[in-house]
Amino acid sequence: SAFGVAGADVIHTRLVSCQYIMQADPNALNQRLDSIEHELNLAMVEEGFEISRVVFRRFFTMRYRRQTVGVEIPLSWDKFTNERVLELQEMFERKYEDLYGVGAGYTKAGIEISAIRADAVGIVAKPRLTAQDSKKEDVVKALKGKREICFTRPDRRFIETPVYDYGLLGAGGEIEGPAVIELPFTTTLIPPGARVMVDEYLNLVMEII
């Protein structure tokens, strides 16, 4: 979890309720987007990001008039023209039919934009893991001892089970169950009929054999 947080981008989101009846005025849509994204830019600057490292994602929630539930449509552009407004409506109608079936839409009821969402994504430097040379490792050096462990499958009985030190396992090492691998923060149990392989990033990959 900590590693994931260290490499996660910073995201600020603004969601605005609205009502724009199609065909909406492209200038009005642009002004609303500009206002939302201006707020997001200020938030990202406070986070310490340069504007050049901020990426926007834009979504419009649309529905047929008098409906209570909308469909969120991602935008692939940042400025509207009359042609883009028409394309947005067509995107909504296609998405609606994808969700609810051909012929489910009712254009005569009218179409409206009910919400605008924008995400400002601050791109952070991603940590790069160093792959280890993978080879057929001798896991005997990692053996710490043995322990009696009760397994319920294939039948309920105690089995003398080898215990391995994760810190002494190298990439390419393989251990067949039953076995135990002890780590500083957890313990991995390999049941009978399973095998663990240590990959090039020292992850434990378990499979049934």
C-alpha cells in the first residue's frame, strides 16, 4: 500500500450540477469548463504542481429530460464547437443504447446535461523497480527449520512442514507445498498441492500444481 501511494498521481475533482438543454450553447459550456478547471488549477498549484504537469479528464452526465438517472460521457476534447455539441449528443445516444438496448432512447423527450465533472491529475515521478536476475535458485539456504502444521486438505492431519526465510530467497526460487515462508511483516502458507515461485521483483507467485 505504501509503495502504491508513493507512485500515485494526485487527483482533485470538481463535480457541478447544471442543466443545459441540447443543443446547448458551446460558449456556455466552454465558460463553465474554464471556471471549473481554473479552480482545479489553483488547487494543484497549492499542491506544488506546475500547470504543465497537470492533465485534465472531463465528463458530462447526460439524460433524457425528466429522467432521474444520467449516463456519464467522457470527453476527448477540451473546447466545444457547434459540431462538438452535436457529437456529444450522438455519443450519449449510442452509450444509452449500449446500456439499455437498441431503441431504448427517446430523443423526442429532449436531452440535457445534468452534471459536469472534471479531474485534475498531477503527474508524479513513478518509482522504478530493479529486476533481479532470475535463475534456478537453491532454496535450501533459506530453510530455517520445520514445524508441525495441521492441514485440512486433502485430509485432516499434521504434516512436518519446512519453514523458509523470505530474505534468503532469490529470484527464480521455487518451493512446493506444504511449506511456510516467513517475512518480517507476514507469513505465507503454501498448502499441499501448491507451489510458490519467486519472480524477478521478489514477489511470491503461487499456483496450484
